[in-house]
Amino acid sequence: MTGDTRDAALLRTYEHLDGLRARLPSAEFELLLRTLCRIGDAGGGEGPGPMDVTPAEADRVHFTPAVQKAVVTSWEMLEPAVDYDRGRLRAIVQGLKVELERADRDAVSLDGILRATES
């Protein structure tokens, strides 16, 4: 697969994730990103044996069928961008982690604003 094809797949994936961000509740979107990061950290299923992406107990309420479907669809879109290049996979996963951290900071900021306006 050429670099241009991988870049196009990555762009489509990010556009897809941006659409999901608009549609999913924030807790579900953040769980989606964390799950994609776990899949990436585990080598995208290229390692030996099955991969466990079961969320932590506290997150299970947010692991809805919509989130599960989004995980599968997003990973299927992301795979061509990765093209089984572990270095590229790590870079993409790092980008997702940065996005998740940004979403966490935004949530904290919004919480602070809401508390200030309620006072």
C-alpha cells in the first residue's frame, strides 16, 4: 500500500471519528478512543492469541452496542492506514492518546465553567 493510500485511510478515519464525536455522548466517545488505543497498544490483533478489549467495570455502562460497532468500524478504517507497520501504528495510537487527553482537559474546563456559572 502506498503512503498516499495510507494517508487517505487515516484522514477518512479521523473524519469518521470527528463525526462520532458529534453523535456520541462524551463518555462513550472517550471510551471508544481508549479502546482503539488498547487495540493499537496490543498490536492491532497481530499478536498471539485473542485480544481482550473488555472495558473496566466502571466503563461497561458506556460500552453500548453503538460504541462496540464504532470500535469495530473505526479499527477497520484504521487498519489500512497502519498497514501493519508497528512504528506507524504507535504514532497513530499516540495521536489518539493526545486527542483523548485533550478531550479530558476540555471536560475538566467545561466542568469548572459550569460550576462557576451555577454559583
